[in-house]
Amino acid sequence: MKTSKSSTTLNEKDAIQDMLESEKQLISFYATALFEGSTKSIRKQFSTHLQGVADNQYCLFSQMSSRGYYTPTPAEKGQIDMINETYKKQEKQLGGE
């Protein structure tokens, strides 16, 4: 089966989306590594890398948003309040207050 170049090339939106998804995975990996690091120096390195990946992720998000590829729906105040209340209850259960 012959494929054309256009069917095998990512368009700009798909390419940025793919990079964004990769950055999200890296954030997850670095966060896990940071929490499991056994020395201050390795934790500091993971923390530095985590911040760098978070910065990259935000840059990609900003690019998608400015080009109209990603338009998050703003959360309603009621949703935010409900989530805050849920976390406050969990924090109390864990002895955080």
C-alpha cells in the first residue's frame, strides 16, 4: 500500500498536542522520581528537571491556546468550592488541621 506524505505527516496541531502529552508524561515520571529519591542531591536534580518540564508544558499549552487549538472551559465557582471542600475534609481526616 502506497502512502502519501500528507497521510504520514503530523499537522501543527497534532504535533504540538503530541509534545504536550509527552511533557505531561515526563512530569508524572519526574514527580514519582522526586518523591522516591533517597538523597537530597538526587531529589534536587529531579526537582530541577520537574520544573523545567513544567515550564515546557506551560509553553506548549500557551502555544496551543494562542492558536485556538486548546480552549479550556473555565470552572464554575460552585465546582471550585466543592473541590476545595472535598480537599479540606480529606486534610482533616489525615490530621492536617
